[in-house]
Amino acid sequence: MKIKNICCIGAGYVGGPTMAVIAQKCPEINVTVVDINEERIKAWNDEDVENIPIYEPGLSNVVKEARDRNLFFSTDVDAAIDKADMIFISVNTPTKTYGIGKGMAADLKYIELCARQIARVSKTDKIVVEKSTLPVRTAEALKNILDNTGNGVNYQILSNPEFLAEGTAVDDLMNPDRVLIGGDIDTTEGKKAVDALVDVYAHWVPREKLLTTNVWSSELSKLTANAFLAQRVSSINAMSELCEKTGADVNEVSKAVGMDSRIGSKFLKSSVGFGGSCFQKDILNLVYISKSFGLHEVADYWEQVILMNDHQKRRFAAKIVQTLFNTVSGKKIALLGWAFKKDTNDTRESAAIYVADYLLNEQAEIVVYDPKVKTEQIYADLDYLNTRSSEENKAKVKVVNTAYESAKGAHAIAVLTEWDEFKDLDWEKIYKEMLKPAFLFDGRRLLERSTKEKIGFEFYAIGS
Ligand SMILES: NC(=O)c1ccc[n+]([C@@H]2O[C@H](COP(=O)([O-])OP(=O)(O)OC[C@H]3O[C@@H](n4cnc5c(N)ncnc54)[C@H](O)[C@@H]3O)[C@@H](O)[C@H]2O)c1
């Protein structure tokens, strides 16, 4: 079975880049990415390809090549579903903010709405691909909705979780470690559907990296992968606190530990805490699923990864207060970086939001500079916490266009995102702009201590 038309529901951080790469690599397949967010679709179609809504290195070039050739962005969801042989569901699956499972379970309302829409519109057989990260056994619910509310057409449900990392999405999509495809491999129809998706990826991914499993293993593998990655960050962050008490240096510990081939060096960098839309929500989801099966020890084990991360963010902010003579009231603190990591404009669950919130509670004045995040987003992130009124956030937080501007009259600077440009700033100039003593807090282990201390900074770095 050859796929000719793909529809992807959800033009976000996953749907956009993933489909752009599929379209670039499979010129004979028409790929239509749809979204209910009109503004987002308008931005994907912006004449100037640099204005697409998601910043990822290399993405604008891929979009430029494929857009209007075989890659289309549209708000006409029904039309794209109707035409497609294969439909990817790539909508958001945030943590529930209400009702049963509030603050833990994944909110699957967007997924269900997609399933109902597919069932309503479809007149021909479809392969439905779960691209969103979903709780294990969601495919069962999807199948149920599709079969019971549809027009009698046949559906095959595949799980194809996405492992890309923001900031390196295009590279990850072009050269994935593996592509995971879960399907009903024990039936002929299920096998056919899996093969059809394998053929799409085989345009550029070596066959040995295309891993096929049953649906439940595929769904659970994605949650497991994110839990393991986040666990490594929390593990090294736990050690960072111990390093600070003992005179060990977390970077040295991390290097020594990571050179053990059984452990490996990736994801052992200590920081102010992990952020991003996925780690926290997926672990909470895993905790919730475990609890719902009565596996309380399993749930508690994974929950600790989140508790450690919350502690790390709080501890960093508290260190700033404590170092600034136990008060930051009325003091100006510059935050360098707002995105949850470098090379992305995504700020979801960014540590910066929580550090800022903590410092604002201590009555600090905050100035933020980030090379890619828009001012409105920074205020929206703070408002979302509901800690204080929108007006208060606007009054207490200023967003500026350069790091130098942020340093003017500041008591302290905190580096919260590891943007490369922060390494190359003229730190002498920054020092001159600041009040003295000039405090510099490195939440990412990005800066060299000796040169900063030589300039005159009072320097604190996580884990040393
Ligand atoms: N961001 C990542 O790095 C990443 C990596 C791997 C997996 N994931 C998973 O992928 C999924 C999507 O994540 P994302 O970061 O792209 O989210 P996102 O919020 O950036 O994008 C989701 C999009 O879906 C749209 N949408 C929601 N309901 C819709 C509907 N009924 N019809 C049409 N459009 C609809 C929203 O308007 C939004 O633009 C999540 O399940 C996430 O866990 C994300």
C-alpha cells in the first residue's frame, strides 16, 4: 500500500517540523498540516519563511523547499482528513487542570475531538497515526470512537511517537536514532498499515533503525524514554547540591561518571532544572497510570524526579536571595534567557518562569533578555501562573532587546538558558553597567569562572 496523501492534525512543535521533513524527503507524497489556530497557520504560510511560528535551526530551509510543492498548511481540517490515506494526530496532550487526575493525568480532550472529527468526515479507509505522546492503551479508546461513530470505514491505528528534541529537531528528524512504529502486527491489515508507514520513513531512514512493535509497547516506550532522560537530569542535579557542600565540582563528577560506557555522557549536565512541555507532563502521566494500576512504589519512584526538579529551580532562586544579603526587595535582577533551552523559542515549563516568579514574590524587579522569545510570551507565561495580577507582572518585569541593556543598574545577573551568545558577551562591559558588588549566577554552567572573577564578579555556578 503506497501512501499518497498525508494529513497531520496539529501544526505545533512536533507536527510542523516532522511533516516538513517528511514532505522534503518524500516529494511524491502530498502532506497537509492542519490546525484550528488560524494565526499559527498564517505564520506557517508567511511569504517570508523566516517568520514561520517555530524557531528551529535549519527548519526554514526545509519549509522553503517543500512548501507549496507538496507541503501545505491549512485550517480546513475536514478537507485534509477527507483526502488523506494516512492521518497523523499531533495535537497537544497537556496535564489535566480539572477534575479526576487534575495536575497529573494527560488531558486527552484534544485527541478525542480529533478522533470524532476523523470519524465524522472519513468516507474511505484511513490509517490513523498517534504522533502525540499518549498514555499507554490510548489507541484502544481511539479505535473505539472511530469504529462506533464512523461511517463504516476501516481504521488502522498506529503509534509512532516522536523522539525529536527541540533545538535540534531538524537534525533529529533527518538522522533519528530510531523510528518507533507500533501497530496491530498480528493481523494482515495491521501489518499492511505498519508497512505503509515504514515505507514513508524508509525514504531516508535506514531500515535497521525502523523499529516495529505492538501498539502498547510503542506508547509506553515514549513515556519511558522521557522518564529516563529526565531522571538523568534530576540525578545529576541532586549531585550538584552535594557538590556545593563538599567542594566537588559537578562538571568533573559528570565527566568522570559519563566516561563509563555503561552510563554514557549525554544528559548529565547539571542545570537550574529541566523544562519543556514534555518531561514533566509525561512523568506525571506515568505516575498517574502507575497509581491507577495500584503500583504505588512505581509511582513514587518516578514522582521523585519531578520533586527533585522543582527543588532545583527553587534552590537556585533561593541562592540568589541568600547571596544578595537575604533580600532582593526592590533590587534589579537581570535574567539572561527565558526559553527552556537554547535554539528554541519554546518557553513551556521553562525554569526561568519559576525562578522569576520566586524572585517576584521576594519583591525583586526583573529584567529579561532572550534572543528568540517574544515579549508577549514572557508576560503570558507569568500570568499563566496566576501568582499575581497581569498588571503587577507588567509593572515588575521589563523585557529588553540586549543583554547589555538588561545589565544597566542591575544588582545581579542570572543565566537561565544556555544560549551560545551569552558565552561571547563583553562581560567587562556588563560588569561596568552593574551595581557593585556585581553578582553573577550561572544556572547552566555556561560561563568560565576564572575570567568572570578576574573582572570582579561575585560568581556562583550550579554544582561548584
Ligand atoms: N515538543 C516536543 O519536543 C515534543 C517531542 C515529542 C513529542 N511531543 C508530543 O507531541 C504532541 C504535540 O506537541 P507539540 O509540542 O507539537 O504541541 P503544540 O501545542 O506546539 O501543537 C499542538 C497543536 O495542535 C493544535 N490542535 C489542538 N487540537 C486541535 C484540533 N482538534 N484540530 C486541529 N488542531 C488542533 C493546537 O492548536 C496546536 O497548534 C504532544 O503530545 C507532545 O507530548 C512533543
